[in-house]
Amino acid sequence: MKAVVLLGPPGAGKGTVAEVLSEKGYRHVSTGDLLRAQIKEQTPLGLEAKALMEQGKFVPDNVVVGMIRDLISNTDGSANFLLDGFPRTLVQAQKLDELIASENGTIERVILLRCPDKVIVKRLSGRRSCPECGAVYHMLYNPPKNGEVCDNDATALIQRSDDKEETILNRLSVYAEQTAPLIGFYAEKGLVREVNADQSIADVRADVMEQLA
Ligand code: ADP
Ligand code: ADP
């Protein structure tokens, strides 16, 4: 198996970029989406994760590592994963290395989306998502075609409860403390490719494609 890791602060545009890459044969895996699916189904894991996510805190490493382990071990060796929102801590990154090694796989690249905090706050406060298919919009920068409903399935869009300004600021400091150290971890392995995420969606997508070529 092969994997590309999308790294960057909340709101940098990881999910938005991942959408095009899934058209290129990558299997998009977002731990945030997997956790929200558990919350929707009211599983014990979902109930544990909900309170933490609403406060902008991380769910425990063993929970997300377990989800990724299940996924990787249930997929055939030719899979091309695009990891969005995982790993987010050094422990997760080390566990990912172990999982990938046990499947004789490789991390091909780590794409780092750089984006200033000021821009992130604007992006997250205008973000809306489809609770049915997971499509992501922005009311100003990437609006749905008809009012506040999904272009794919006409479901009413929702604002995530963790996209309130106060929680956003908390998430940014958690990113700086716990996730930013992964840049050095992967830079030492020569895997990091930086992309300026403070550009139009089309330009960010084009730059990411170039880094993957
Ligand atoms: P965003 O798209 O804004 O970066 P995500 O949808 O990736 O947010 O994640 C939403 C929340 O889910 C995170 O704030 C965190 O609480 C939890 N979460 C997602 N992935 C992880 C992870 N790898 N480790 C710990 N918590 C996670
Ligand atoms: P992440 O997965 O990194 O949290 P998203 O892909 O969900 O980020 O994007 C966050 C918000 O910003 C969404 O509302 C999305 O429509 C919007 N967005 C994403 N990329 C851009 C961009 N390049 N320019 C303007 N808005 C963007």
C-alpha cells in the first residue's frame, strides 16, 4: 500500500483538496469524517469522541490509531490512501509508520498546506457541510448552487458545532502544540512538500497535483 499524508491546520483546505485527489484514484480517509459517522450512529466510540470534538480537543491516540489499523488491515495491498487529518500527534505518526511497515507499504509524500491563522478563522466560520455525503462548502468562497442545500443530494447543509470562533482558536493552539511538530518529523525523512494554501481553491489543487506528480 501507498499513502499520502495531507498535513495542515484545521481549515487549510485538506478536505477540499482531497475531493479532487479521490478522482485520481486515491482513497480519501478523513479521521474527522470517520468520527462524525460514529457520532451519528451513537456508538460508544462516538459518544466518547463527541464531547472532546465539540471542545476542539483531540480524541485519544489509541482510538484513531485503531480506526486506521482496521481500515488498513481490511484493504488489499494495492490501495493508495490519502490521509486527511491523520496523523495529528507524534504518537500517531509513529504508529502509522509501524502499521505501514507491517503491510510493506510506504508514505510517498507529506503535503503541507500552509495558511495564516486570520484566513483560517474566516474559512472555518463560513464552512458548511452536508451531513449526508460529507461535501464541504463555504458560504462566500465555495457556495452551494441553491441556497443552503447540498449540490449532490439536496440535503440541508449544517454548520459544525466545532466551527464556532472560540473553539476554532482552541483548535489552532492544539494544532500548534501537538500537530506542528510532525512537520519536523517528516522533514527529517525528506517527505515534506509545502503548498501555499492561501490561494484560490483551483490554484491550491493545481499546486498539490504538481507536488504529487
Ligand atoms: P478539520 O477538518 O477542521 O481539520 P477534522 O474533521 O479533521 O477537522 O477533525 C475534527 C475533530 O475530530 C478534531 O478537532 C478532533 O477533535 C477529532 N479528530 C480528527 N482526527 C483526529 C486525530 N487524528 N486525532 C485526534 N483527534 C482527531
Ligand atoms: P480542512 O479539511 O483542512 O479543515 P476544508 O477543506 O474543510 O479544510 O476547508 C475549510 C473551509 O474553507 C471550507 O468552507 C472550504 O469550502 C473553504 N476553503 C477550502 N479551501 C479554500 C481556498 N483555497 N480558498 C477559499 N476557501 C477555501
